[in-house]
Amino acid sequence: MVDRDLLLRKLADLDQYLGQVSEYRDITIDQYRGDWKTQRIVERTLQMTIELCVDIANHIIADRGLRVPATYSGFFRH
């Protein structure tokens, strides 16, 4: 059975990460390229977001007894 509370916590984290990375949506590519700190913040936050989405997908896949995808992209197909 899907752990509803776990998924709700993960979705709350996802919402937080998306809010954090959205603070950088108005910077230009030149600003991004010129600021290594901004690059780290954006890239790490996106990495955590992707990992969280894979974790959520893994939880649902395990609950439904589905085949575990061989690649990350496989988690998001169908």
C-alpha cells in the first residue's frame, strides 16, 4: 500500500525545491554563466528535485509491483 503520509511529505519537499529554484528563473544565461554560486544552487536544487521525483516513482512502482525501469527516464514514461 502506498504510504500516503510519506508521499505527502515528499510532495511538500518537491514544492519547496521548485519554489527555491523558481527564484532564479529571471536571470539571464550570462548571469548564470558568470556566477558559480548561482550555478551550484540551481544545479543542486534541480538534482534534488529529480532524485525526489525518482524516489516518489519508485515508491509507487514498488506498491503496484511493476517492473523497475532500467534508466531514470523510464520512471517518467507512460
